[in-house]
Amino acid sequence: MTPTLSVELDRSSPVPLYFQVAQVFEKAILDGQLKPGDRFENELALASRLNLSRPTTRRAIQELVDKGLLVRKRGVGTQVVQTPVHRPVELTSLYDDLARAGQEPATKVLEYSIGPASDEVAGWLNLPSGSEVATMRRLRTSNGQPLAVMTNYLPAALAPDEEQLEQSGLYRSLRSRGVHIRLARQRIGARAASRDEARLLDEKPKAPLLVMERTAFDDSGRIVEYGSHVYRASRYYFDTTLVDR
């Protein structure tokens, strides 16, 4: 059962009571006081403890569910889940971002092959058709939970082997081989999950996924990789800052 948290409410404040309650529990989850898998107080018990109406506590709980911090499971009740991954829109790798955030990134290589590039892949990498290209598809997890399926194409001469990919991220592996990413073009979108993607990511078929396509360049302006990644929309979001010029 979730530890009983002290909740102080300002009933004279213009801030709605449901939001005040949700904020207390959100902070506790983000701070690690409440951990993934902890059972959450049921709606009736919480309402009684805080002297609130059931609709108010129901809305507070729903606020946390909508933010991906709680999940309702039939026969189990409401549980704390792993907090969503917040990633800035910067020229970094997912593996490095997760490691810096104190998460535990891990990689499973689903496919790895080297062979002649198709015309489409050769075009992405600005290579002659038929050039040797490494194709890799990986499942990235965070704290044991599936987060992303990543497909990347690289000139074969630059490609890390499977063991390197299992042990660290792609960009870290490239840096160890003397390849430094300096520039990238990136496109972010959304679509529904295929059955295979849903199975790998522990989502329902047609669940919303974030999609990112990236072409990365090294110091000399050479294209060193093209990636097509899908992320669980329930567990992942991008963050960007807008400036008025």
C-alpha cells in the first residue's frame, strides 16, 4: 500500500482542491517517495481521510492517471507507475539522456545485418546504391520497462557491433570509434502502433506512438546515420523552449 502522505489543503485558495491534492501526490511520485508498483489509496478512503467529496478525489486521481503517473488495473486497483521520460529536443542520444536522468537504460538488439543498401536507404545516407550498410533494430528499456523501438541505418564501416549496442547507446559507440555527431535534421510526428510494435512496447494495438526520424552528420558534414524511432506516448514526451525574436 502507498505510504500515507500528509496532505495540507488551503480551502480558501482559488486553486481547486482536486488540483491541490494531485500536486501533492505528483511531487511525491517525482521525488521517489512513491515508487512504481506502490498501491494507491482508493477513492473512498482518500476522500474520507481528507474530508473531501468523492467527485473531488476522483478528479484528483484522474489527473494523475492522465499524466501517466498512476494506472488503474482491474482486480488490483490503482498503482503508481514509472514516471514518463522527459527529453529535451537537443542533439543527444536517448541512452545518454536516460543515464543522465538517473534511469537504468538497457538495449536488446532485435535485428542486425550488413548488406547492400536499397536505393531508398542509400538515398537517406547519400551513398551509391548497393553500398554496404548496417541495419539495426533495437528495443530500448528504462528501469526494466519498454520505451522505444529504434531502427537505424549506417555505413557499414562506421557501424558498432551487436555487443557494443547492447552495452551502450549508438552515439556513445560511435564516439568510441572516433565519430562525432555535430548536426542533425529531425522530424517528430505521431501514429498508431502496429501489432508488432504494440507487443514489444507493452501497449495495445493502435495505441498512440511518438515517431522521430533523424539524419545525423559528423564534423565533415558526412551523413553517418539515419534513424526511425517510435516511442510510447504514455511514457515519453519531448520538451522544447520557444523564444520570441
